[in-house]
Amino acid sequence: MTYPQLFLKKHEDKRLRQGHLWVFSNEIDSQKSPMDGFAAGDLVCVVDHAGNALGTAYLNPNALICARLLTRKANVKIGEKFFRQRLRQALTLRERLFDQPYYRLVFGESDGLPGLVIDRYGSVLSVQITTVGMECHIELLVKLLVEFLAPEAVLLKNDTGQRELEGLNTEARLAFGVLPDRSEIVENGTRFLINVAAGQKTGWFYDHRNARARFASLVKGARVLDLFSYAGGWGIQAAVAGAAEVCCVDSSDSALTLAAASAGLNGVADKMGFVRSDVFEFLKQAREGRRHYDAIVLDPPALIKRKKDFKSGYEAYRRLNHLALQVLEADGILVSASCSHHLSRDNLHEILRSSARHIDRHLVFFGEDGQGSDHPIHPAVPETEYLKTFFCAVSPSL
């Protein structure tokens, strides 16, 4: 198998040699590799300025990240054998980590399948493809998933805005089977109902699995506030673990409806309250009404999706943490998280420090967490490490 060569400019091979998988459009030697000679989805052999092979990649000449390495080997046939091996490898790791079929099965670059995310919800698979190069292999991927896992349904959850950057449509469609209106999953021994088709992202957020278990162990008898609660992942587990009362706040009616159903499923409906509201507005009203909580979870969606959004996103994180601290009871617990890759751990650290000082509170970190083991981190691809979580004990100023 011989693919067309994609030449890099001089000295632009360093990041790839260190283990990263992406090639940016401004790194291409367009004299040796005219972009109008390629079509989106083409397979290429990436070579350095001197013509030394760096690996096999798929290409999109119209995207900022114009090539993504699939293998370090040159001119490898990217077909059924390749995808069978990668999917099998990903499945083997998850089956070592989990004894139930509820996890992220494929996490893009970390599993050697850039542009592909697959979440497993028991007998339902939610597949999200964000690149043209991976889209070209969708039929084969579905075939292999059906062969490996015999699912009830495979949903292509391709409604993310990331696809627009690659010139792809943003429609979800059922690729196999019959999709139930609701699916049931189990996380940390707690049962949840989810709507894969209508839910955010792929339908559920497995990445906070470990942090949720830790939080639940800390809140027996506590009044808990779960902000940006979505379908109740934090709050319901807290109630099951013995929290006295839990208030879930989210802007989505459908998410809160699912959370209420899950609360009933776990026998904790009497402890739960569900409020449809903008979180900023809810916190302002709670502060004005002098309502306080023993433990607060602040787990917003990504507020900084692009580098250019950093300033406004940073300010939003600062305001949220500042407001949350103002309605936290003395000697309370705040769990503050960010899934924005562009907000670093140090940024969140500084937000918490400055917010506590501004209202004269003593804040210490007694724990940290990140994404679960089904979201493995590629050591050479910092973009695969995005989730950071601080567990804070907050008391009156010393």
C-alpha cells in the first residue's frame, strides 16, 4: 500500500516525533504538497522535510488540523484489520477496568482513533465522529461494533458543532437496531435513566465517575446543592449515600425530568428538589435570600471552547465560584470543576484562591480529581487531559 506523501516544512516534525498526532495546516510544505491535490478524508504518508516517513494519517485540506496520524508506520492499510485491532485493544482495557458495560469505550487519540468517541450504555452504543477522515470509515466501524458487542442499538450522535469545522453535517441518526426512549446505566452502584438521543454530548458524562463517588462519601446528613446538575449524576449519588436533602439546578427541563425519574428509581425522591434556572441567577437569588448549603458541586459545561474565548470564560468561572462560596455554609465543602481544556489547573487554583480571599474565607484543598480511567490521557497529546476538579474545605477566616 502506497499513499501520497504529505511533506512538512523544515523543523515542523518535532512535535510528531515527540508523540503528538496532529499536523496543522501551516506546518505543511505547500510547494511539495499542494493542498488542492488532496480530497478531504484522503490517506497520506506524512514525511519530514527530507522525505523521512513519520506515519500514516488521514487528511482534510480544509481544516486547521489538516492531518491526524493513525499509526507511526508508513503506508499501512487502514481497513478492517486496522480498526478491528484498535477497537479490540480499547475494549480489552475497559473490560479490565470495569465489571459492568457502562463506560467510554473509545476516547479518540488516546485509543489511536482520532476523531472517534464511543460511549457504551449497556446494550446501546453512542458514537460521535468529529472528522472527515473517521467519517469515511463509519460503515466499517458500525459493522465491527455490532460484531464485537451485539448491541441493541448504535446511534451516531453526530450533532456536535465540532463537525462543522470539518465541513460535516450535524445530524444524529440511528445506524443499527432500535433505540429505546430511555436507557438505564449504573454508576457507583446508583441507577440512572438517560436519553441517549436527546441528551447532551453522547448522552452522559462518565468522566466524573471517581469524583462523584468521593463526594458522595462526604455528605451524609448534609444539605447539598448540585449546580449544572444535568441528569443528577452528582446529586442523586449524594442522596443515595445519605445526604439529608439535595437541590439540583439546571437550565434543561428534559435533563431535570430524567433526574427526577432516576431519583425515584433509587428511592430518594423525597430528598430531592429540582429547579430549572440559570445558575448565575439562582445563586444571586440564593445569596439575597440568605439560603446556604453544606456542600456545593459546581460542574459547569466548557465555558472556554476556544483560546479566543479565554478572557470571558475565565471571568464566568470566577463569578460562579465567587457566588457559590457566598452561599456555602461555614465549614462547608465546595467541589469546583472545569472541563475546559483552555482553563488550566493553575487557572482554577487561582480562581478559588482569589474568590475565597475576596469574601474573607479560609479555603484549603483536601483533594483533587480528574477524568476517569475510561478517558485515558495520551502523554504526548495534552488535549486529551481536560478535566480538573478541586475538593475544597471552606471555613470562616482564620
